[in-house]
Amino acid sequence: DARVTQTPRDKVTEMGQEVTMRCQPILGHNTVFWYRQTMMQGLELLAYFRNRAPLDDSGMPKDRFSAEMPDATLATLKIQPSEPRDSAVYFCASGLVLGQGAGELFFGEGSRLTVL
Amino acid sequence: GEDVEQSLFLSVREGDSSVINCTYTDSSSTYLYWYKQEPGAGLQLLTYIFSNMDMKQDQRLTVLLNKKDKHLSLRIADTQTGDSAIYFCAENQGRRALTFGSGTRLQVQP
């Protein structure tokens, strides 16, 4: 049963601390996305990768956020330093994107981040 | 997302039909999608429609697309309590990532 795996599921931290969220995409998928979900903003695209290369990270605050794919089985999203306004659920999604369609995205269960 | 708009809440009685509406702005969208999110979970694809289609039916789900008005709807027939969730409309703009609406929370009353 292939699925996207995210860790941690829940993280509570204090302002100023570094937070790293990890995602294992589904094997064979060529595209990985990071979305952030909040009540006020809904689902926001932070960054995405195709074949491990970053395609778009314009939705991400560059001064504190960074996203990488060190290999095909791991995507990371790091926040340093974290701030209370970063509190949200962070979703990783992967998909096999061909042609013009974005294809079906498979979402992980999310990492709920609370920054105090 | 600001490019895709949905009403925030819909309440229906079990057995009735639900209709969730969505408007989008990008006429170059190739595919339009409906995703479902249950509490504490990620989003799951329900159905999608190619932009040159007007309608797609999949069991209890019917998607209608009015490309002229940039309006998309999802009809759920015989709505069940298990259909209670948040429903997201999404569009893809060429090869870019999906842009999601704010989601419509569907509440099904027994």
C-alpha cells in the first residue's frame, strides 16, 4: 500500500528553534510538493520539486525556510528560526506528473507544527 | 488560493444531494480537480475533469464544468454521513503546481 509518509506528525517548539519536517514520497513519483494549511490562508504552495530539482519555491519565506531533496526517497522542509506565525499543518504530496496535467497528487497525513 | 473561490460551508440532510460550487480565474487550466479532506488527514483525489469536457459522472459524483463562466461544481447524490469532510476545488495552470480553493466544509445531518 504505497503512501506518502511524513514525520513528525506533531511538533511543538519554542520560537527561535529550528524545525525540520521530513517526507518520503511514493516510489516512482517524479514530483514532490510542500503545502501549508492554515485556517486563515487555506492551502498555500510553498515549494515543489521535479526529478529532485527545485521548480518553484516562490511561496516560501526565503529568509527562514529551506526545502531540499537530498535523494529520491527524502524531501525536507526546514524552518530556522521558527516563529509563532509558522504554526500550521504542513503537507507533503507526491505525484507522477506527465505532460500538461498535474496528475493525481497523493498527500501525506501532514505535520502539525505549533510554535509557542 | 486567491485564484480559486469556494463557499465555506454547506449543510445537507442525509439522502439529499449536495452541490459544491467553485469559480476559478485561469482560462488556461487544463484539468480541474476535486479533493476531499477528512479530519486529521491529508487530501485525497475524488475526481477530475479535463477542460474540454462539460460533465463527468463517477458513481454518486457528478462534475459540471462551465468553461465560459469558469465555474465548476461537484454534485454528490444520496449524501451520506461519511461524506462529511472538506472539499477542495483545484486547478492546474499548465505544468505548474495545483492551486487550491479555500475548501467547502460539508456537514451531513442524519
